[in-house]
Amino acid sequence: AYSWSSPSLPSVLSGAVRIRYRMCQYLPVNRPMNDQNPGSIHAGAAAAEQATPSPSSLVIRRPDDWHVHLRDGDELRLVADYTARQFARAIIMPNLSPPVTTIAAARSYRERILAAVAPNRRFTPLMTAYLTDEISADEIAGGFEEGVFAACKLYPANVTTNSAAGVTDVARIHGVLERMQRVGMPLLVHGEVVDSDVDIFDREAVFIDRVLSPMMRDFPDLKIVLDHITTEQAVQFVSDAGPNLAATITAHHLEINRNAMLVGGIRPHLFCLPVVKRERHRLALRRAAVSGNPKFFLGTDTAPHAIETKETACGCAGIFSAPVALESYVRTFAEEGALDRFQAFASESGPRFYELPLNEERVRLARREQQVPAVVASGPLRIVPFHAGESMQWTLEEQAPES
Ligand code: NCD
Ligand code: ZN
């Protein structure tokens, strides 16, 4: 009942990134989403915002990011500080190549992350273990008890970037899940099946029925975060479940639907997994995010890829949102007239789920325009950020003067 793929299926993703044809160069990649652009999705929400009073700034506890890809090497050195300047803590995804599966690997990755952020930052990377069919329960639980691992990440094998070593069937990690349940270690889930007969737009909803529900019945006390939810089915399922299930929501799934990615030309920098869905789903996610329900909290899923691996015949999935993450989220809350609930979503519900202290430091988000760079670069490495080339109505000021 747990199987999410026929084991004989070849990986859809592995090898794909090696294809480097330079296609689609004629497309205006950085075209802003506005009323002249068929990808526009903001008109209604912007009208709603004008009806409510608009404060010129918002001071909140420093937020945490509960889902981040920082990569390694040159990429890590380029991207890490964008996350560290916005967030106090971040859950670091372990899908490196090779993946982070041991306490020793997590310790040394954490050191490389700390070396990559600006020296004055007070930033805490929270490390995760990448579950494989063979991973040992002792390594996982030992790492949790030593304070090295904050959680485990479950990637169904071949579901996304660097997931080939992921779990082929939940039945194979029953012992590990039992142990995690016993020691109170959270499980973070990429909730999509990979069956070739399931449409990519349905993979999250099918995962909930076929994998997540039975898993929750078998492990009722296991704390689970359904990562980067994208559908109204996920919103409903998480809302109806008990307190052991929570979900992260990305900034981009609150802002864009599949039209934004596909109408008027394909925009590879808006392609991510789980893929953006219909407008109906985006609206359900927005209602969940601003509802004040503590089961929904911030996780950017910032996932940088070099420009040539995105703008190609078979492009990688992932949106690099770290440079404008809070600016992007706060826009949604302002548009929904819910700025008073932004702190709960960004800074309180996550730590409460993880049973960690709230951050005492404050940040200020000012309603001040900023221009987002078209590209973030270091030497030959170039990455296109979310909202590249657009102007944003909000700007993060790093330290609130009175705090
Ligand atoms: C992520 C990546 O590139 O590592 N990509 C993405 O589209 N979100 C992996 C993931 O979280 O699925
Ligand atoms: Zn991710």
C-alpha cells in the first residue's frame, strides 16, 4: 500500500541536468508579472489591499525558515548569506550529492555553512538527515540526541533534485520511523508520488491518500511536516489532522499559479517541485497562510540552480527565493489584510511545532521600494532570483533600531 513508484522505472531527473542546450533564449525571462503580462495574478488582491489601512512598516520577531536548500561549495558561498541575513534559524535540506546521511557529514556541512555566512551573523543552521532505504535508526536517533540532527527528510526516490538515493517504499524505513516516534524527532516529507501513471499536478493529493494517511495511522505520535504544500487537498488534510501534522508554505506558491509559469512563454525560473498549480489551489494556500492556524508556517524551499541548468531543454526544478523571501511573503499578508498575523506565520508557529524557543531579536519590514537584481553572481556562477528585475514594495531592514 505504501509503494509510490514501480521500482523498475528509470529516474526521470538523474542525468537530465547534464543536457546543456541553450534553448528558449528568445523568451523574456525576467518579464515582470503585471497587468500587461498574461501571467498576472495580482490584480484582485492588490485592490483588496487598498481597502485596508497600510502601515509604513512592520516590526516582528526575527523569523526562521523551516525549509532551505543551501547547496555546497561555490553555490553555498554565494547563496548562504541571503538566508542568514533574513532568518535566525533555518532547516537545511540534506539533498547534496552525496546526501547527508551521517552525523559526521551533518557536522561538517554545518561548519561549511557557518563559514559561508557573513561573520557578524547570529545564524543557526538546523541540520537534517536524508533518509535512505538502508539508513540506521541508531545513527538518526544518536544524531538527534547529540543535537546535530533536528529532523529527518523523506524524499520518495526520484521525486526531485538529488533524490535518487531516497526511500523506495516506506515499509523499508518502518524501524527508523518507530525510533523517531519514540525519541520525538520530526519527519519532514516531500509529499509527492512518482508513479508514471499519476499526473504531475495530482502527485501531492495522491501521496496524501496513498502514503501519508497510512503512515499517520501506523505512527500516530510521529511529528510530521508536510513540506511546501501546493494544493487545496493538502490544506484540508493538514487542517483536519491532529496536532502532530503541520505544513510549510513557500512564498512562491502564495504568489504564482501555473499560468504565471506557462502563459505567454515558458518561464523556467518559475519551475519548481511540487509544481505550481491552478489558481484555486493558490487561493486555498493563501487562506491557510493568513488564517492564524499554527499548523501552517514559513518554509521558503529556496532552491538555487545555476542559470544554464534552468534555461535549457530539460531544466532543473527550484526557485531561488532567499534574496527576497520575507519581502515576498509580507506582500501576500498585506494584500490579504492580515499583517497582524504575519509574525505568527513567520516567527512563532514553526518554533512552537519544533518545541524551540522564539527568537527575541526583531526585524523591520518597511514599505519601501527595492529593485531585485536580474541575477546574483560570483565568477562564472549565475543564479536568477525570484522576482528578478522587478521592484518589490517591501524592504527588509536588518535590525529594528529600538530592539
Ligand atoms: C529542490 C532542489 O532543487 O533541491 N527543488 C525544488 O523545486 N523545490 C528540491 C525539492 O525541494 O523538491
Ligand atoms: Zn525543497
